[in-house]
Amino acid sequence: MKYIHRSADVRRFSKVFFVLFFVLAAAGTSFAQPKKPALTVAVSIPPMREWVNRIAGDRVAVTLIMPPGSSPHAFEPSPRQLVELGKAQVWFSIGVDFEYSLRPKVSAMYPRLAIVDVTKNVKFRTLRPGEQETEHESTDGHIDPALTNRDQHTWLGYEQARTEIAFILDTLIARDPAGAEVYKANYENYMKEIDAVYVSLKAKLAPLSGSQVFVYHPAFGYFLDMFNITQVAVELGGKEPTQKELMALVDLAKKEKARAIFTQAQFSESAAKAVAGAIGAAVVPIDPLAADWLENLSRMGQALLQAVPGGK
């Protein structure tokens, strides 16, 4: 009798063991093989990576072409970066300088790569006197007059960024219809966060309406226009100012009682430091290309409040 009971116990134990073994084996297989992304996309600049990640989550893999700290006016991708770009199904471009020479090269190398310009439906602002940047050349070396007065820095504008993010949403849905509900839900939540940040900034920056802000590179026009603040660029026409132009900037900064000159890591600070030193102002770094785009908008607003007369 004892033998019979012991045999039954062994059989029950064996069954439980094998069930547990197969359950754990199946779980182990699922952990070892993570779900493959539905799409791989490339983006030109760091803020765009946040946009795609917030809409798509882990459903889409994102390749960043231009790394943080680089200047879109001077950046050239390495051969390795071009190889990574070629693995994407879609490249979201945004109209920055390095794209103009890169686009025909990439089209020839990867004819199946879809290049999607997210600025297609954007309302551009026109660069004002003193804001003009380096000239944009077409592939045949000629200047494109339609682009010389167009402000490229659309990702810092409220309406412009919303338009671009919506364009990304539509493209993702077209490429991956199975993810449409996920994309739409994430998009709606993200839009609410963006709206909340801008509403807060509108209230905080209202006392600065009509002010002038001194920046090295004129990257903040879209952002500042929303608050009726004007940017004055130390860099003129994409070049360092002459001595005469530098003195005129110093006089204007004194008149405006500027407390800070804003600089960007992608550009030289020498001229900005000269102006700041002449009027006793601080040199304050801000990054229009920061990867944490939404948080960066709040940081820029706080920097303005601390540096512009009339702020708190």
C-alpha cells in the first residue's frame, strides 16, 4: 500500500513538474524574443525623436540622424550613420540645412526609403532684417531664393510643431494601420500636455510682451512670436558681426537694459561674450535642439523670465 501511494505521488509530482517546465520555457522564450517594432523610422534632429516616441512608444524604432550638440548648418553624417539611415522605412525631414545636400544622396542610395517632409502643411515665418542665416543651396549649387528668407526653426513654434506632429501621426497610421488606435490615443494625450505648457508660458511671459531678447543665433523666432517678444541676433547674416556692428549691438543692448545674451552650444560664444562683457550682462546657454523638447520649452520660458527686464 505504501508503495502504491508513493508511486501515485511520484506521478502527480512528475505531471506538475512538466507543466511548470513548459510554462517557464514558454515565458523564457517570450522574454528572450522581444516584440519586433512595426516600423523603423529616422528623424533629422533630437526634438523629433521625442515626437515619434510619444506617439508610437515601443511600436516604432527611431534612428536619430544628427546627434545632440551638432549644428544643422554644418553637420555631415558619417558612413555608419548613413548605413543606419538605410535601415529605416521612413525618414522624417524638417527642412534644416544638412538635409538639402543629404536628400539626393540618400534617395540614390536607398530608393525604397520614403522621405517625408513634416513641414509640408506648416505656415512659415519670414526672417526679419538682421535674422537672415546662411544661404540654402540646391543640389546644383544655386541659391534657392524661396528659402533665404524662410525661418527653418519650425519645431519651436506652437502651431508649427502641432502641425508637424500631426503629419507624423498620419504617416505612422498610413504605414502601420494596425497601430492606429495606439497612435491616436498617445497623440491626443501628448497634445494636451503641449497645450498645457503653452497656456502656462502665455501667462508667465505676458509681462515681457514688447521686449527684445538678445541671442547669438536667431533660432527662437517662432517661439518668441507667440509672446510678442523680438529676438535680436548677435550673428548677422550667418556671420560674426563686424566691429561696427558689434558696437551697434552693444548700444542697443544698453538701451534695452539687457541682463543676458542667450547662446547655443552649436555656435561660437565669442561675439556674444563681447557684447555681454561690454554691458555687464550674463551669457546664458539655451538649446533650441534639446532632446527633451517639451521640457525644454518650459526651460526657455524660465530663462526669459530671469534674464529679460520685466520678468520675475
